[in-house]
Amino acid sequence: MLNGIIPASWSGPLHAVLRIITGLLLLEHGTSKYFNFPPTEYFANGVEVFSLMGLAGALETIGGLLIVLGLFTRLTAFVLAGELAVAYFMAHATQSFFPLLNQGESAILFCFIFLYFSAVGAGPFSLDAIRK
């Protein structure tokens, strides 16, 4: 058996790495909408602040930063899981039933990772851990 390949003592640091990397990846989605960074054709002209895409960009930018910092993680992750579920069903599921074909895999993964963080919290190396 392959039990113990990664020691159990690594679970805390790996939890933090998953949280930070996931937050940075989501933050990138928000900054591309508002600042066209990294530059994309889709958001070259930015988004209207008071639009559905503007709301998504704000949630992704602010929420991504809060997740990276591990601050208010449970609430933030719950809101982000909902945002990504809505994004999947509005922007992807209408194109095809299959996530591979509708390009919705990342929205689904983000949704369930944030659902996980809403249940378990930020873990170590977070501002939430310091606030306790």
C-alpha cells in the first residue's frame, strides 16, 4: 500500500498552499476583468462596474485577496462558491451538458474548493488563525 507517502504532518501546510494558490488563481480572474491584467481579448475594454460581470469581478478580486490572506475565509468562500455556481449555470451549462465542451471545468472546481473552505476554514498560516 501507499499509505504514508505524504506525512500527515503536512496536511496543515498543504491546506494553506491549496487556499493561497486557489485564491491567487481567482484573484487573476478579477484583475483581468477590471485592469486587463493579465491581458485578455475578452476583457480588453474592462467591464461595467454596475453589471453582472462587474459584480463577478469585484467578488473575484476582493474575495480572492481575502482567501489568499485567510481572512473571513468561511463566509468569503461560501459567497464565492455561490458566485461560481451561478457563473457555471449562466455562462457554461447553457452551451453544453458536458463541462469539457462548455469550458466550465474551472468554475466547477473553484465552486467545490470554495465550498470545502467554507466548511473547514482557512487552516494554518492565515489571518483567521491569528484572530482566534
